[in-house]
Amino acid sequence: MNKHLRFLTITLLISTNCAVHAQKKNEPYFPSFNAWQKKSPTELGLNQNKILETMAFAIENEIKNPKNMEVSHYQSFGKEPFGFAIGPFAERGLPTGLIIHKGYIVAEWGEPARTDITHSVTKSFLSSVVGLAVDRGLIKNVNDSVAPYIPPIELYGQPVNRPADDFGKPELLKLFDTPHNKTITWDNLLRQTSDWEGTLWGKPDWADRPDKDPALWLNRTRNKPGTVYEYNDVRVNVLSLAALSVWRKPLPQVLKENLMDKIGASNTWRWTGYRNSWIVLDGQAVQSVSGGGHWGGGMFINAYDMARFGLLSLHKGKWGSQQILSEQWVNQALTPTAAQPTYGYMNWFLNTNKKLLPSASERAFYHLGNGTNMIYVDPEHDLVMVVRWIATDAMDGVVKRVLESFNK
């Protein structure tokens, strides 16, 4: 038994002795701020040995990428055109996870309190901020074109005296000014089917996961919005900047006040952008945050806060007696499209036809980021599981093992 598994076993057994306040019968449990009740697997009818097996499997299948995320970047995305980092990275921690059943923590391993980069799980927070805007009427309909909502944007830090070479050139950023971009809807951006064209924060749209044929980088025909799915972080960052324009305040502030504080999240999470992603908004310098860690930045968060968001997802946007995200929005986020049946809104991955996770139910879904960082949500088993720094090809294996713990 390795040192990590010895620690895990102790952590699991300690949980059997934690005091638990009685819940009203059939009333879901939601953890309060800075406190999360624990129960042993056996108290909730789970097979403890299978839970231990799940934990051991997650540790044994740690991703092989370097722990230094900057080094990892330059061994992967950094090789793309214009792939240089423009946001912060940090060293990641140990393989980490939480298993939550009926709202209670039944197992934890690694460093769940550690604030780590979570890569594209950030996108699920971004789409939720857009959902909050829809719920409040700031965006009337996701099928509206985005263009009428977004005014010209002034970039921060421009020279006071413009050089002669810039004379007559546009001084304001217009995200949706081309004939193609004018047709893009909020729904297209949320589903990564927009095919938005342009450059943002020094990253051209074609340079993110570029086509193998360089001849297509600059001269291809654009796909009609909504028809073709393409995972593209430049376009994700377009959505972030558009949402900032609609909310008219920093998105981390919006998320904190309207969602994270309401679900009792800690004060340690941070949502960052890039060193050049600053605009002038109502006379102030405001950073437009990124939708992931592709070039650095994104959400830095601990596993407990990730699990709280997973629990909110499980309960269709409801936390206790409060509906934080509308159930309609969550249902939309979980709706597939013909363009990509396993993808709803970013970054809600769907298990359509059990394609992504063969061992799980089709009703299961998960929030996913590079690393791999996963918030697995299973309504049929009242289960949320956070798994961090596991190899991608081991995702189904860890799900398979935790589900086997439900077998009597």
C-alpha cells in the first residue's frame, strides 16, 4: 500500500466518526459555508471496499504530464501557432478527489483544499454567468444575435499618441462586425458552433487547434453558425468578453455575488484572464477573464468548491430553498445538438448513447477540463464525484468503480 493510499484509507475511516446532524426525512442535504458533513460509505449503503478501490484507481492513473503547468503547456498547446502563454500558470497538486452521495462526503483523497488550475471546467462557470444574465433578462433570448448587445470596445493601455502607422485604423474593438459574425447567436457561442472569425487577445481563431492543412487557415469558407461543432478557446473568450459587456461588471464579481457565495463556496477561488485582456469599461480598467487555461489563466479553485458546483448541477440549479440558476437554463445546458450529441452548453458534457462513459447512465453528465479535471454528476445515484489529475483514458474506469459501490 503506497503512502497516498495509506492516507486515503485513514481519511475514509475518519469520516465514519464525524458527527452528522439529523436531516428531515427526504430533505436533500446541502453543506453550509466552511462546513461539509461526512458519512461513511456503509452508513449510506455503499460498499466501502469498492470506494477504496475507486480511490486507489484514481491515484494509480495519475496523468503523466509535468506538474508544472507552464512546462506542460509548452509541451502541448504551446506548439500551436501563436501558442505562447499570456496568462498565469501554477504547479498542480497530487491526484485529488471527492465522492459525494446524497450531499455527504463519503471519501476524499489527495489535496482537496488545494487551489489548483482547473482548465476548461472554467467554461461551465462562464456559461453559468451567461445563464444568470438570461434569467435576469439582460439577454432576452439565447437565439438572439449577439451583435446588437455588444457596443464597440475600447482596449486598455493604448498609447496616448498614436503612431503614424496607425492613423485612420480602427481604434475600437468590434467583435461582431463581419457579415458572418453578425449572424452568430448566444446559443451558437455556448455550444461552440459559431465559427466566429477574428483575432482576440493576440490569438487568431484558426490558430487554436489549427487544421492540419495550413492552406485552410486563412482562406476556408465559414460554416453557417449552428451547423458545425469546433472546440475553440478563442471563441470561448469572445463569449466571455460579450458577457462582460452585458453584465457591465467583472465576471468574477458576478459569479461570486450571484452563485458562489450562495452555494457556500470558499473565498480561495480566483478567476483570471490574460495580461493583455484588459478593456476600459465605464471609465475603469477591467480584465476580461478567460474560459480556461489554454494559454494560462482561467479558474483556480479547490475540489470542495468544484463539488459544490457539481451539487448545484445535480439539483438543476437549486440550492436548498433557493433557485440560483433556473431549471430551464440547466435543462438547456443538458440538451444535445445534431452538430455534437455529447455536448450541451460549455462545458457540460453529455453521455449520449453512453459514448463518453460506457459504464455510466445516459443521464449522467460531467464538467470537464484538461488535466484531467472532472466533476461527474449522476442524478440516478444522487452522486457527485470530483476527480483531478487523472489520465483521460481512466475516466470511465473510475466511474465504473464508484458505481460498483452501489451494488449491495
